[in-house]
Amino acid sequence: MGYINQNPDLFAMFKELKERLDRLENGARFTLPNVTSDPAHPRIGDAWLNTTTNLAKIVDKNGVVKTITWS
């Protein structure tokens, strides 16, 4: 992000901002919302963790609710 004849203090400030943004973008994580029962009318792309059944579920592009499994 350097420019010709940019003040060194300004260059350092932009460098630090870029590093902080990079850490934010790379450090994000997604946590499923906890619910006690499956939603009645979930939308495509919705995901949740049913704490009663201890199952993580997601609605696929066709509107079908699928259980997420790990192997």
C-alpha cells in the first residue's frame, strides 16, 4: 500500500491497519446457534445445533434439512 514519497509514519500506520485487518479476516470462526428444538420454517442456508438431540443441522440449497456428521 506504499505510495511514492509517502511519510514513513503514515506508511507504518497503514501497514499496521492492514495487518490487523488480515488477522481479523483470518481469525473468524462460525458458531452454530443453540436451540432446544428445530425451527418450524428454516430458510435455505440456516444452520443450528439442537441441544435436545445434540445434532447439528443445516438446510441445503433445495430446502432439505440435513444432519451434519463428522467422520
